[in-house]
Amino acid sequence: MIKVCEHCGKEFETNRSYQKFCSPKCKKQNYDERQRERQRERQRDQKIAVKIEKPKPILDPAFKDNIPVRRLNGEILCMWCGHEFDGKHNQRFCCDEHATLFYEELFDRFGG
């Protein structure tokens, strides 16, 4: 059976239907290229993650009586990030980290 190498494009003869490369060298070079591309993608993803700024509260922490915003589907909107979550009737934040950030900002603005 004659096949075309997926890396270099040369024709080669093989008895195996699953063989994709004409030589171990082409197989290794193809693997190395894929690994380099995956590394570049991870680096791009990390750069994008670094550019994301700290979320700002969707409701002003100046008002201590902010009440949870409940959607018609029963989900609550987090007062820090706006993420919908399924919580208790008086819960205001989707996670403890957002509650801490909210109250830290409240303290920074108005003191203790």
C-alpha cells in the first residue's frame, strides 16, 4: 500500500493501514511541532488571563442594605461579578472570595 507522509508529503510504501509517517524522523518532527504549538497556545491563554482586570461590583457597596437580585428562574446574581448562581434566599455572593472582596472594598471606602 502506498501512502503520503503527513509531515513531509513524500510517498512511502507500507503494509500498515494506520501508519501516517514515512520515517521515525518525520514522526518525531511532527510530534515536536504539535508540542510547540500547544505551548504557544498555553502562553497565549496565560497572556489573556493576565489582561483580565479585577471585576468591579455590579451593585455599589456604598449601600449596606443591598438585597440579592433574584432572576425569574430562581438564580441569584452575585453582587460582585454578576454571575448567576443557585443559592439561599439571602445569599449575595457566588463564592466566599467575592464576599471578601466586596467587604474589603466597602471597608476601604468607608472605614471600619
